Amino acid sequence: MSQPNRKIFIVVSLLVMGLMVLGVATAMMSDFSKLVSIFHQIRVEPLLFALFCTATAYVAFTLSFNGLFEMTPYRIPFARFFSIMFISQTINSVASLGGWAGVALRSYLLKQQQKIPYSVTIPLSFAQNLVFNLVLSCVCFGGLIYLREHPEFVGGSREFVVLAFMLGLLGLVGVMLLIFFNGTFRRWLLRQVITFGGWLNRRILKNKSSIKKMVDARNRFDESIKLLHQGWLQLLLVVFWVAMDWVFTALTLYCCFHAVGVDLPLGLLMVGFTVFFLTSTINPVPAGLGVSEAALTVVFTLLGVESEKTVWAALLFRLIFFLLPLATSTALYLDTMRAFLKSEEAIEKAVQEAQ
């Protein structure tokens, strides 16, 4: 089996596994007749508002990166810039990897279509992803605090799991803050990453390791952090847009529950947001498809929300926030690449004619 075919096989296998998890969880915790009844009662108006919130969240995400990008001498029309950011963000629905799949595609598109060097886009993407995950961790921590205080999660293994996630998030936030504010720790951590990356390339991936490229990437990342220290107003603007991104994402989830007749209080909304995105990010299944829905159903059932309504709300959220944008961005990506290849062919033809 060739390498591309093997990758496709792995992705498809993981997707099937996730859907099987969802199917088993739904069969065990739900009544089929209730699922059908709730489906016929789904309200359209909240779903339309959910679509608006999703679009706003993607715009806010674009503006968060644009706030950093404006610190460079490069300029791109906003419509084209949004197109690239939208395509790169939706790729996380296929391979999340903590958001790094989107960073890689974004850097590639900006390099190929706008001639923006990797030395500019990658450090800025690292910095934005740092802020992005920091805000996400803070929101998730709030949801875990609510969960920790709920009677169903006091004592036993459930409380242990919640506490483990809370400690993990605290550690993650602490590391991110140290990376941003402490140059000595940042350089030490990056050296460890380079050492591990070199070992992974040689022993596991069987590739030739380019330590020089890794060191260059480390230096560029360090320089981008120093650049952010000089632009506190821009950084605060980035934090604001990232926060707006997560706010409208949470509102999308709220609207999906509202469509099936459940009005989530703020605490439960934060719990749902936390469960969905933690299981989407820390998961080998692409974007946690099936696994996130099953986990949300289990947790919300324990918290007193009907399992059938949770299943439908989770599926609606998956459709509106992940699948519809992914379908749109795929069409947009194919059209963008087609236009790019045509322009490249036209330039090459003009050069040949001139010679």
C-alpha cells in the first residue's frame, strides 16, 4: 500500500471507529422513538442564528491572526486573507493535532499564493496558536470547576478524572505563560523540542534530520515572541478577537441545544464546550468525530439533560460548526488552487513567449 493510500486508510478507519463509538453510546443511552420525536420538533430559527454565530466565529478567528499580520510589512486584501484563514481553520475538522494542521496549511497557502515567506507566517502562527489555546484552556477550566462542584461528580473516579483534567490544564496554562514571559525557559523548552524532533525523525520516521532548519525555526519563534512584547496593544487586540471567536463558538453550541428545546445555563454551556473541545483536540479520531458527541451525551445525561436531546444537539453542532464549513472550504480550496494554477501557467507561458 502506497504512503498516500495508507494515510487515507488510517483516517477513514479512525472516522469509522468514532462513528461506532457514537452509535454504541446512542443505542445504550437513548430511546429510538424519542430520537425520532425530537427530530421532528427541531426548531429552525435557532439553527439559523447558530449559522450566523459560526460565521462570526470564523471572522473573529481571521481578525485575531490579522492583528499579528499587520505588524509585518506584507498586505493582503481581506477577502483573500479570510479565504486562506477559513480554509486552514476548517482542516482541523479532518486532522486537529491541537490546531497545528491548520497552521501548516495556512503557511503553505500564504507562501504559494501570496509569496509570504515561511519565516513570517510560521512564527506568527505559533504566537497566535499560543494565545488561541491559552484562552481555550481558561474557558475549559471554568467548565471543569462547575463540573467539579456538581453532586454527580463529587467522590469516586469521576471526580478524579475532572481533577486530572484541571491539573493538566493548569500545567498547560503555566507552560504557555512561561513560554511567553520567560526567555530562559522558552529557549530551554525549544532545545528539548529540537532534540526530540531530531530523535523522532531518525528513529521513528526514518527521515534525515535537519537540525539547522529546526534551530532556525526556534530562533524565528523566539523573535516572534519578542516582537509581541513590543506590541502590547496589538496583542490585546488579538486576545480580544480570540475571545470573541470562542464566545460565538459557545453561542453556536447554545443555539443547537435551544433548537431541541434545552436552554443551557452558563455553567452547563461551559461544561458542554469543555467536553466537546477537549475530546476533539486530545483524540486520534479526526476532530473527535463520534467520540465527542458520545462523551457529551454521557456527561450531560449525568447532569440531568435528556440523552436524546443531547445527541441531536451535538450532531447539529457538528454539522453547523464543522461539516458545513469544511464542505464550503473544500470547494473554496479547489477553486482557489485552480485559479492559482491557471495564473502560474499564464505567467510561465508569457515568460516563454518573451524568450
